[in-house]
Amino acid sequence: MKVGFFVGCNTAFNRPDLEQAVRYAFPALGIELDNLEGQSCCPSWGTMPSVDVVGWCAVGARNHTIAEEKGLDILTVCGSCYGSLAESKYKMDINPEVKASVNEILKKIGREYKGTSKVRLAHYYLYHELGPDRIREALKHRLDGLTVALQPGCHTLWPSKVYYDKEEDPFHPRVLKEMCEALGATVGYYTRLLDCCGMGAMRSTDMEKAFKLVEKKLVSMKEEVNPDLIVTGCSSCLIQFDTAQEFLRSGKKINFEIPVLHFMQILALCLGADREQVTGLAKTDVGPVVNRILAG
Amino acid sequence: MSNVQVATGVINLSEGDPGLVNEIKELGGEELLECIQCAKCAAACPMVLAGFSFFNKRVIHAILLGLRDALLDDSSIWACQSCNRCTEVCPREVNPFEIIQAMRRVAIREFALPTLSIEGLKSLYDTGHAVYLAGAGSTRAKVGLPDKPPSTVANLEALKELQAIIRQTALADLGIIPMGESDVTETCEV
């Protein structure tokens, strides 16, 4: 099995420990990663998608064609990359005019968008291609005795029509929960599970308002689950939950800290990865919970 | 909304711009007129929860009333998370997210875009990444990775391909960012 790893911006430059986690975990599970050499930004929402549809799709399509030439699907750990790439693909696949305009542009660099590669989010890919049981069998460490709260991530769920890997009901997501349970964790439900974390355009536009959202989520998690760890399915959510807590504490909005990791970082730890390489850039103190995972 | 409008709470409908509806439809918001203002989208929107003046339902309402300046003077449209809860729940398949994007496209054509978006576009053109940290090499090395990811920042030919594409898009016609030949040096964090 082989898949093209689309690393994106935030993972490559802000949280390369998450990139390293993907580069460790997939081969450890017998899945080869292709680098998709020459990939660019997805492009993110505040850039080309905010200028026009064809330009958005053209930049996206160049990335798609890199994977298409190799006959591979595109794999991401970032909700924004996942959403932008899946939406550009959807637009080109359902609208022949958009596709034709994009291919007119791509012709200048000798490329053509065909629509043959799918866009996949890492944990959904593993859920569907391997399944929780095969992952469970490969573990060297487990999360037995640990309680986690989940942050699935907006773009992993909506709009469901553009995604290949679907939840049965995107307002009652199960994939991240079942994957964490496969690692041995107890997954607690909290009422603000589906809320947005506030990262991204909102945080860039108004940090105070964006932090209100992550505060509401953190308080809901703490009161209703009191988790040992927050597990995200998106690199942007990871950055938001990992960096916002210190601000909220210094502003006396919260009086606790919950360590935060992306699902792929925890999976990599459970498969035997070096802890510094796959979790070393966390701002929250993940040390004690990583110790417990490595002892489990 | 202008100060007068805020102070009086009155919107003068005769000052509305009837051309705005067509602009939105041409820039990707094709289903605009399907909206029945039922507010399912608002009930699902993070911007409502965070307290922004405009969010999906209100943006659509303001567009239908032609309140161009009210929308351009407010930063709300740029705070949309593109989360697409609204697209999922809309019973009329209006795709409210795409209408907010279309309103951004209107704003950009009037150069009414946030500095961060300009920087993001510039960084995308110059490096291939909207978010790029020139100093990330040492962070990457710390976790055992090469200085650069296998993207346009490590592959000049790929960057030139991307730039050739961007020069063919509407962005080039708008003249918001310089589009010359450049090397990867700048830092941008959006």
C-alpha cells in the first residue's frame, strides 16, 4: 500500500513533530509514503479561494496532478488542506466548465487535472484501509486507563458531500472515537464536542472572539470529562488547543492545563516512535501523559 | 454599517446597491436567491457563537438588501472558518459558505481585504505556502526532519510552475501583490 503525503504549511513549519509522527506511523503499519515532490499550499481559505473559484481550483489542481501522475491518493493531517483540496476536487468533478478553465491554465505548465486521486485524512485512511483491529494488533504501547476528550475538527466532517471517507452521520462522528478506543483509551463525551475551536481565519481576524470558542470547549471538556489528554483530528485544532491554554490561564479564564496531541502523534508513540521526535514541540506539558502511554 | 445606521438602527433601503446580488452570483454564490432566511445556518455557525456582527444568514440578508458598504466596513466575512456546517444543514442547498467567499471576492475587487490576506497571497506566490516560517529549519531539524519539506520551498522548478499558474488567474489581473521572479526568503504566518 502506498499513499502521497501532503504535508501542508502548519504541519511542516509549526508542528513538524506531527509530520514526523506521520512519517513514522505509516511505514510502521506497512504503508509507504510518497513525498509528492513539489507540492504547494492547498491553497488555504484566505488566499486563492477568497479571490475566485477557478484560481483556487487551479492551484489545488496542480497538487492533485502530482498525485495523479503517480496513481496515488493524497493524505493529510490538516483539516484545512483536507477541506480545500476535497472542495476543489469536488468543484472540478461536478462542473465541466470549471474543470475546462482549470485545464486551460494547467496546459501552460504541461499538466492536466483528471480527477483520479482521492483526498484522504490520515486517521480516516487508516480506519478504512486497515481498520481498528489491525492497528490494535500492531501496538507496542497502549492508552489503557487513560481518558481522552476528542476534537474531531470541522473540516473532517463538513460538507460531507465533498469527502470520500464519510461518517455515517457527520453530526455524530465515530471514526476518531473508535480509533482512540482501538489504542485502549476511554473516550468521554462532552456537550461542546462538535463546536469549532476558533483557529484559522477567526483567530486571524479577532483573537479575543476566537479564544472564547476554545475556552468554552476547554471548560466543557474539563467539567464533563476531566480528560488526561485532548486528542485532535486536525493540525490547526492541535495548534489552537496547544497554544491557547497559556493565554487563557494568564487571563484568568481557566485554571488548568490539559495536554494536547494529534491522533497521529499518539499512534506513532504507541507504535514505538521516539517521543521527542513525534511530540517534542508541544507547548502544553505532555511529558507525564507520554510517560503513562510508554508505560502502558 | 455606517455610524448613522448604527445610531438610529435604521437602514435606508433606497441606498441599497441592487447590483450586488448579480456580482455575488457571478463570483460563486449562484444559489443566493434560493435562501429563505430560515436561519438553520446561523444556528450552526461558529461566528454566531463568537459574537460577530455578520454571519451566514445576515451576510445573505445584507447582500439581498444591497448593503455593500455595511459588509465591506466590517471584518466579519474574513472571520468565516470555512467550516461548512452551514452547507451541511441548509435545506435549500444555498451553500452559504460559498456566498461568504463570494462576498470576500467582491471585497477583494475593491481592495477591501485584510493585511493578513495580502501577506498570505504574497507568501503563497513567493514560497508556495500561505503560511511560511523562514526559521522553521531548526525546528524541523530538532525532530529529525530535513530543513525543508519536499514542497515548492525545496524545488525551484515546482515554485516556478506554481507562479506560472497564479499569473494566469484573476489574482494577476487585480494587482494586489507583486508577481515577479523571486526566491524563498520571506516569513509569513497567517
